[in-house]
Amino acid sequence: MAAKNPARYYPLHHFILLPLTLLMVIYTIRRYANLAGDDSELSRLWFSLAAVTLLFFVALVMLRQHYALTLQDRLARLEVRQRYFELSGQRFATLEKDLSLKQILTLRLAGDQELPTLAQAATREKLTPKDIMARINDFQLDTMRV
């Protein structure tokens, strides 16, 4: 039974930069729409500003999430490596090369008692993340993932 993680907000990004950029996108598009069809320098200027602010808005939305998740994936992989070593006394690298990132992230949710055997079963039986989740009895909720 998988639990959903609550949303987290970064106030500067979510409540200041994104809304202001979105307002700027709307404003510049409306200004351009009033001048559209004119082959004037002012029309081209508003079109350029609208395009730039729209690209900036998309970049703000995509980059923040992308970087945060990439870093978290890397840390989660290291966490599973460390836990597996502490629990089994063996390196996780031999199993890790046969596992996808999604499988590793799912294994992270397993309790200490079941992690080593579940990791071995995941590689041996080629379990999907959904199959791994179904086998977890001691579910460790991840409340810190973005």
C-alpha cells in the first residue's frame, strides 16, 4: 500500500518568481495581441518580450523540479547502497547494475529486515517496481522527497 507524499513549496520560487513571471507572460502577450498585424518595431518588441518571458516561465517550472529530483535520485541510490551494505555486509554494486533507478527507489521503501532479500529477489526475478512494492511488508514512508 503506497502512500502519497505531500507537496512541498519553495516560497521564493512558487509564490514570487513563478506568479510574477506568469503575470509578465500574460501582460506581454496581451500587449502584443493589441498590436498584432502591425509590421511595426513596437509590435516586434512586444512579441519578443512575450516569447522571452514565456521561455523564462517554462524554464523556471522545468529546471527547479528537474534539478531537485535528479539530486534526490542520486541521494536515494546512495542511501540504498549504504543500507544494503550495513544490513548484509556486501556491496550493492553487484545487484545495482541489474536494477533500474525506479526499482532502486522502490527498494528504498522496504524495511531493514526485508531489504537485502528483496533486493536479491528483484535482480534474480526481474521484479518490476510494482512487484517490489507488493512484496514490501514493512513500508518505510518517504516524507522528505519532493
